[in-house]
Amino acid sequence: MDQTGRRRSLREDASDEAQLRARLRAQAFWPVSVKPVTPDRKLARLTLPARDFVALLHQLELQLRAGVTADVAFGQLADDTPPGPVRTLLAHISQSVAQGVPIHTACRFFTRQFPPHIAAIIAAGEASAQLPEALRALASHLTGADELRRTAKRALIYPAIVLTVTGGLVVFLLGGVVPKFAEIFASMRLTLPALTLALIRVSEAVRHGWPIMAGAAVAACLLLWFATRTPRLQRMRDRLLLRVPVFGETLRCLATARFAAHTRLLHEADIPVLESLSTGAELTGNAVLSAQLLAAREGVAAGRPLHAALPKDHGFPGFFVPALKAGETTGQLGAALRHIEDYAAGRARETLATALAFLEPALLAALTGIVGLIALSFFLPLFSLLGGINAR
């Protein structure tokens, strides 16, 4: 209630109810009821593109190195940013930090943009007064991960286009062209070769059984989605993927690079080793390798080095254990993890490039073979017909 006795309602940010009541009394308001506001879930799920986020980290690092306090730095960046997700994120963090909330706590509100491992790095940098260095390391890691992700996406564009065009062409031929030729052959009462008969049967199956095929495709997609939600099926899926030639080696190197990168960042931010290993294992993206790392973590907790605690039949690349052993033996674990990260990421790029170099001609050969087979099944009856006419 205000000084005139009129009821009013408002929303204010405060660390607790007592602080809010004291602030309102100082403004000559009498608090009648104070209730916490439910956080905006949509706002909490806000995410930024990787490039925008990296640029934001670099700008914040420059502000902090120049001696600007964190709340002012966030506020200035928000004022200089056009309206949009970036400005919303910066304004919210700036307001929270200005009220005395630690930076990592304010960042944790955006659960998707600042997952636990990123928030932990910021918290460690804040606690050790090395926040600019932590932000620089984090930005460098995110840049490398984004470059690798974009390289993989660009490399898969051409195969995806070829597969889509091939599938569309085959469906068009089976559903539209083959039935016309089948009618022509039936009207001429020709004796059809086995290849042509097989093609006509496949065409009939596609035209009359497409609902079943569509349902099977949907069921397969649901099964794959379910496999990503069940730990046991995740392990089975990831174990099979690691055994796929070339592709499995690429996934193995990518998972190794992710583990090394996140563990290194947490280790350099003075996060305890066991906690760094747990977080790094969860972020590998492969259930099999993650389980092996978590099992090795128990050995590390018992006093064994990580390279010796790993199971003998582990799924990591051959260079992983020697590099890890060298780093743990010399006390240069961070440098060893950086070497593993760089080498694994480079191997992943090379393996992916090699796989795509073989995949592109293989797709072209498959497309040529499929179209040629369909064309041959068309021409064989015509050759037979022309042969009969010439004989007469």
C-alpha cells in the first residue's frame, strides 16, 4: 500500500524477502503480501549461436581486463547490443550481478547456454580472480568445437543431397514410370525376363505398400529416439557405432577430443580432479566411453593414475593412454590433455575427409547402378521384341 492507502502491485528483483521489504519501506510503501515469481522457463532456455556466444566472451574478457567491474561490463555490453537474445541475456545477468549475485550463479539461470561444466569454469575463474583467463580459455575451446562441427556439417551436405536425389529418383521411377511400361508389356503379351518381373513386383510393393513402409520408417525413428533415452539401449547403440569401419574411428576421436577439452578446462580452472573427470566423462557423447571413464574414476579415487585405471579393453584411440601417462608422470596433465584434444580433433577431421572421399564416388556408383539396372530392365523386353521382329 502507498502513502494514500491505495493498493498497488509490482515486481522487483531481490535476493530475499527481507531485502525486498526493507527496500519498499524505504520508498514509503507498506508490503502487504510478498510472493516469489516463478522463473520464466522460456527465458531460462534461451540460447545463442556459437559465434555470438564466443564474441560475447571475448568482449567481456576485454572489459574485465580493462578494470571494469562485472556488473558494469554486462550492463555496457547490453546497452551497446541491438534488441534480441544477446541483449536479453546480458541485461538479465547484469541486473542480477548488480544486486550482489555471483556471476556464475547469475549465468546458471540460463541453463542451456551455461550448462554445469561452463558455469563451473566461470565459478572457478571468479573464485581465483582469474575470470578473464577463464573466459579466454572457454572461448578458445568453444571456437574449436564450433569449427569442427561446421566442418562435419559442410562435409555431409553433398552426400545428403546425393542420397535425397537418388531416393527421389528411385521412388519416381518405381511409382510412376515402371507401371506405365508394365502396362505396355502386358498389352503386348511379352515374355518378360526375371529382372523386369522383379522390378515390376518391387514397383507394385512401393505403390500399394507405401503406408506400411511409411509406418515402418516412423517406427524406426521412434525406436532410435527411444534408444537415446534408455541407458542400456544407448550403450548398445554406441557400442555398435564404434565398430563401424571409418565412421566408428571418427566418433571415437570426436568423443576423445570432447573429453580432453572439457577435462582440461576444468583442471586448469582448479576444479578437483575427480569432479573434472566426472564432468568430462558425461560430455563425451558416447555411453560406452563414458562408462569406462566413470569406472576409471573409481580407481583414481583409490589413488591410481587415470591411465592405469582405464580398463585394458577400453575404446579410446591408441594414442590416448601414452599421452595421458606422459602427462600424469611429469605433472603436466593440462598440457597432455591439450595435446590429446588437438590430435584427436585433427584425426577426426582426417578420418572424416577420407571417409567422404570414398563415399562420394561410392554414392555416384550406386546411383549409376540403380538407374542403369532400372533402364536395363526396361530395354531387355524391347530387345527381345525387336529380335523377334527381325527373325520374322
